[in-house]
Amino acid sequence: MSTDLERLSINQATTRPQWSLAEAIEGYARAGIRSIGIWPDKLAECGLAEAKRRLAANDMAVSSLSLGRVFSEGASAGSEYDRCRRALDEAAELGADCVVVLAGTQGSGPGPGPVGGLARARATVRDDFADLLSRLGPPPVPLALEPIHPMQAGELSCVNTLDQALDLCDALGNGIGIAADLYHLWWDPGLDAALARAGDRILACQVSDWLVPTVDLMAGRGMPGDGVIDLPHLMSRIAATGYRRTIEIELMSRNDWWNRRPETVVAVCAERFLQYIRPAL
Amino acid sequence: MSTDLERLSINQATTRPQWSLAEAIEGYARAGIRSIGIWPDKLAECGLAEAKRRLAANDMAVSSLSLGRVFSEGASAGSEYDRCRRALDEAAELGADCVVVLAGTQGSGPGPGPVGGLARARATVRDDFADLLSRLGPPPVPLALEPIHPMQAGELSCVNTLDQALDLCDALGNGIGIAADLYHLWWDPGLDAALARAGDRILACQVSDWLVPTVDLMAGRGMPGDGVIDLPHLMSRIAATGYRRTIEIELMSRNDWWNRRPETVVAVCAERFLQYIRPAL
């Protein structure tokens, strides 16, 4: 079992309401899963030393630490430095593969009136990241920039396609790569080409499925196999880039999986990984 | 008043639950608006002859007739021919500027399992449209293909960016242009360039605003000025293409405007048009 599942990671957002970090580490490990994606609030609740002990005791690796947004309204490289520094240092302590960040939609926010926020955010995000990277110095683990679905351009992130994220990486040089969450990217007519362009810059790969209908923009994701994303095809494109790390199932599901027994969620993740994801890797 | 509003049209979807076609024609005209976008179900309910009389009596033009999806699951050029033929003939009778169509997501649909639907739909949509256009012959009014927001790629349309729609138009030749609904397009980092590329192929331009948060994927749109789309900028880009037709406010709003007095909705549309849209045209 552990061999078949060795390239599966589960992001703990998948069992966010049900399990603490300690419970998730143990629950995933009991199901034969060897890797976990972690969130800073859950890590803070557990404590870094305790998290390290639990990971070691369960022989679990950390595929990512998700920092969330940087450069939201009013933020600057200076004000974001502390959060990033801490996340990078904690990620290094945990042996995480990368720290996942989103580029916030600085300057936007709800009305009234057109505010030019998205264009302004896009115009400044490269300089903001360059400033941040230069303050951080060579990061102990790489930052992975996650492009976010266009439906969240107004409230979450101004980087909305893989090509746009790659343009940013091109401009920023070393120290930053890509977190490719296929839930955000699957619709893009240029995705196959963009994945080929990304090549070895893909530092993390996350999956879930697109439900029809989708009733919640933030947390309405489906279990792999329950929606309309052609995961076997996309997995073959990910494999073709040379990607050899884990595939992280990250499934925010307010109306369904967040209300189920976490042991069931994890068992179904493993089953669907073997059915739809692993064969193409 | 009529001069200031001469380039405003309201799509009757904006007052769909409140008003019949006859009521919408009269209600919009009373507010000084000179043009309306029409839906076939509302037209059928009214009857073509009666619609023509009401339009003439109120000196109202028709900016578009929205046919909705062609090539949904199981459809073919043969099975779509009758609907399109009828819509084109009715649009010609009404003197409409264009018939708006969406390219359906044939082959997708809800799970279980990945179905390759989006890729299959995209691979076949050009041939399907070419077949349909050849059966229709030179259309009496042009078809306008509307690219649809990526958040509806799974359930509504496989054409999700303006560039993708323009590629399709390039392949299809004459008889088909673009309906640019900026609600679907505003997030696109390549939009300014795609609008310039579109040039005189833009046959209709629709607007509403992106609300933060957006709680309804299908009918959660905002009144121009209430959201985060930079309408003055986008209107200047539309004007730069040479576009001289009306701007249609099309506002599907289940939780807000659909529950208000239609006279209020129309008055606010006119006010916001003058504030955010007309100055840049």
C-alpha cells in the first residue's frame, strides 16, 4: 500500500474543520499516506516542535506549507517580510518542499465604483515580489507562486493564469517557482503549452475536481473523479514536465467533504488517487 | 436625455423576472432608453408581430437577440439548424444588430469520472460551427460568438477567452463576429491586446460589474459601478476598436436587482451608464 501511495499527499485543508494538524498527520499516516500539506494557523496551534515530533513518529513528509496571500490591500514587501521569513524558516525546519504563496489583489476590494485595482495590482506585483525576495535573501526552501482561478481575481489574487505566473517567475529569477493547482488552471485553452513551458519550475502540484454545478466559489471543490476535469490527461502533462514530487489532493468542500468523517475522506482520496492520478504519473 | 442615452441598451435579462417583453420595451422607452437586447423565450411569449409593433410604437431598436447555447451535449449542426434559422429570421424582422450565441460544452456534464469533455468540445467546436454556417448560408444578421467566463467552462461554454473566440472567428471567416460581455472577460491579463485584435469584429458589447464577494456563478452580477471592474478603462479600449454601437447593460442578479422595482433598476442603469460608461466612449 505505501508504495502505491508514495506520490500522494493530502493538503490538510481537505480535513480542515475535522482535524487538527496532529490528528491529520496521524489520520493520513494510518491510511498509508506519506506526505501532508500544512497551513500556518494549524501549525501555530500545534507548535513547531510538536509538529516535527509527530511527523517523525509517523514517518510523514511535508509537501508544502501554504502561506496564503502576500500583497493584499495596503501590504508592502516590508510588512510581508516577517510572515514570509517565519514561514520559510518553519518550512525549512519541517523539511517542506516549498512555501506556497498567492499574489493578492492589492488595491481592489469591493465597490463602490471602478477602482482599477486588478490592473494596478498586476502592474506592481513584480516589483513587490522582487523587493520581498531581495529582503529575504536566498530562501531556505523555494517559494511557489500559485495562479488562482479568474473567478477569484476580484477577491483573492491578480495572478490568474499559469502563463502570467511564469512571466512573473521569468522576471524574478531564482528563488521562486510554481504551485500548479489544477482546479485553478484546468479551463485554460493554453494549459498544455504553459505546463510544457513551466518545466522544472513546478514545485508543487495540487488537484481536486470541478463540480457541475459549482455552488461555492471558495470551497465548492469536488473529489477527483466526481467532476469534469480530465485528470488523467493533465497528470500525463505534469509527468511530461519531469515532475517527480507528490500530487497533493487539496479539497475545500463546505457542503460535502468537510461534513463527512475524516477517515472516510482520506480513504476516498487514496482510492481516487489510485484510480485517476497515479496511472498517468 | 435621449441624446445622452442614445448609446445605452438594456438587455431584458436585467428585468427578466419583473417584465414581459412588451413591458420591458415600454418601461425602457419611458426612461429614455432607445435600444433593447431580447431573449427568444420572451419574444415567443409576446409574438413577433406584436413585438415589432411595440418596438415601432416606442421607437426602440434591438441591439441583440440572444440565442444562448449551441452545441450542447448531443447536439449537432443539423439539430441546431432550426433554432438558429428561426433566430436569424426573427432577428432580421426585428432589425437586430446580431444574434448572440455561446459555444456549448458538448461532451462534458457532471461526473462520475473525468470525461475529457472540455478538450473534446474545443476540438470539435470549429467543425460544428463551420457545418452550421454552411447550412445557414449568408446570415441575414451576423452571429456574435460570446466568450464565457472560465468559471462556467464546466457547465456552459468551452470558449472562455476573447483570444479563443477570435481564433474561432479567424477559422470560420465571414458571418460570425464577437459579443464582448466584459463581465466574462475583465480578468484576462491579455484583454487589452485581444480587444485590439478583435477590431471591427465586435458586434455587441455587454457590461455589468463583478461583485466582491460573488455568491452566485450564474446570476450574481453587479450594477456598473458597484464592483471591481475598471469600466472606464475597458470602455476606452472598446472605443479604440472603432466600436460605435450601443453598450448593453446585462445584469442577472438573483439576490438583488431581480427583486427590485423594475423602474428603479432601469433608472439606475441609466444613471450608471452616464457615470461610468458614456464618458469613455
